Amino acid sequence: MMTVVERIPANAGSLSVAQAPARSRDGVIDAMRGIAILMVIGIHSLPQPLDAIWAKSLDAALRPCVPVFLFASGYLTALSGRVPFAKRLKAALIPYAIAFVAAYAYMALHNPAMDHRIGTTLARFGLGYVFVYYYVFVYVCCTFGLWLVFAVGGTGQPASRKRIAALLILSIGCGLLAGSYLDPAMSRFGASDALLDEVRMRDIPFWFSFAALGALTAMFADLSDHNMRRALPGAMLAAYMVYAAVRILGLGDAATYDSTAFFLYAALFCVALFAVQPSSPLLGWFGSGSYFIYLWHIFVVMLLRDHTTLHQLGGIASFAVCGGLAILLSAAALLAVRQFASARLCRWLGA
């Protein structure tokens, strides 16, 4: 299996990051994204609220999905040594704008009292406040962060590699600080629990730490050692048990998103998954269309919840039916778009 050492030249220490090669599509990264998008669907298919212990445990297990996407983005950025920010922004915002219009219409049809003022609508669009689109905002901000790090680091200069690595390590530290102290600081000023949850969901310094971890993995990690690769799943499992226990028992900072326990589990999950080097063509296919699936699968979930008696099946059964249908219908829609739509329309839809 191709390791990160084989992807970057052996003398990479004497090269700038910009000289490291990167392929247009990476089968391992696409497979990782495929796993992550299935985890996203799993989270959204869980019965709400998460009262049962099995649901909380499964939700906790699936939470590293967004870190995997950010890790992959940082990894590929470090391989190429540059961030085509305008291109990435266009690729993210056009499909999002189309899905936003559809999601907004769905919400308006189901809520006659919905606030349609221009300022509110722009805030919804900018912060991704329809359905579960707030991670578009997170991705755009993290992409800007990567662009800033590599611009300040000065790719192509003799000392750029060390400077970029230092900035990435510092970013991880700042992310952990933000995750630990952002909500206590806001609580001091009387912020409500609902506002705290919204802010922590969009804690950009924390989320950026996973993009930084991916970049550092591409630059320095040697995961070819078999002992290391065997140890990573065990460490990841231990970290998951801590994170799940924190959430189930309400120990200390039991937040879903930006807690230290979550960072430890999600970071180990990303590195362990990368070390395994998944190479399934089917997962790679899902991963290559993960943005399209992310934007549109939620319509299936919402329709099932709002217009069927799915909840009467019971927690586990409703989760299985909802998740299975969301995967099948999303895959069918992706296949249809790629088969019948023009290349431009495919790009506009994120397919």
C-alpha cells in the first residue's frame, strides 16, 4: 500500500512544500471521504432527540465525519503547496447556493411564520442556517485559513517548510484553546445555551485544527511502520470511549463539537483511517460525489420525518430505514446527474 512517504519524494526535507506532487484524484482520499459522507448520513438518520444511550454512543462514534473532510483538504493542500482559493470558493458556493434555494423553499412551505427579511435571509445563507449546511461556512473559512498559512509561510523559500509547520502547529494549539474557553467566556456575558451551541458548531479555530493536522500528516508523517499502524486503532478506540463517556455521563465539557475529548478521538480517527489506506472503488465513488450527497441527502431525511410515520417503527428500525433510503436515493440521484447532466451542471450541483 502506498504510504505518505511514497507520495512525497524522499528528499522532501530539502524541498518546499510547493514541490510535492499531488494527483487530480486520490483514491485513498476519495475512499476516506466516502466513509465520512456515510457517517454524515448516519448522524442525520438518528432519531431526535438523542435520548437513548445507543443513539448517543453511535452519534459519538460517527462525529469525526467533518474532521475527515477537513483533514483531507489540509492533506491535499500540503501535497500541492498552494490553495486555489477562488476556485475552491466557486466550487463550494455555487452548489451550495442552488441547494440553499431548495432548502429555503422547503422550510418556508413548512413554516408559514418564517422570517423572510433580507438581513435574516443573508444571515441564513452566510452562516449556513438552513438544514445542516453550516459546515459549508466552516469549510470556506478553513480553506481561507489554509490559504493564509501557506501565503504567510512563503512556499518556494528555503525556510518555508519549517515556517508553515510552525504555523500549523500553532493553529492546532489555538483551536484547542478556543474549544476549551470560548463557551465559558461567552457564558460570562450571559449567552444562552442555544447561542452557545450555534457558536460552538461554527468554532472555526477548532475546526481548522483538523485541516492543519492533515497538512502536517502530508508533510511529516511516516505511517509505513506496521507497529504504528497496529497501535493507532487501539488508541482511537480508547479515545472514543473517553469521548462517548464524557457525552453520555455529562462529565466536564460534554459538548458534541469542540471539546478536547472530541478533538483527541477525531484526530486519531483521521490518522488511523489514513494509515489503513482504504481503497474501495465504491467508497471512492461516494467520496468523489460527497459534496452533492451532503447537500441533497438531507431532503430525503426531512421528507421521511415530516411526511411519513417513520418514528412509529422504533428507534433502531427508523434509523436503519431512514439511513438506508437516504443512501440509496442519494446515490441514485448522483448517478443520474452524472449520467444525464452536462459537465457544467454537474459542477454547479457539486457532483
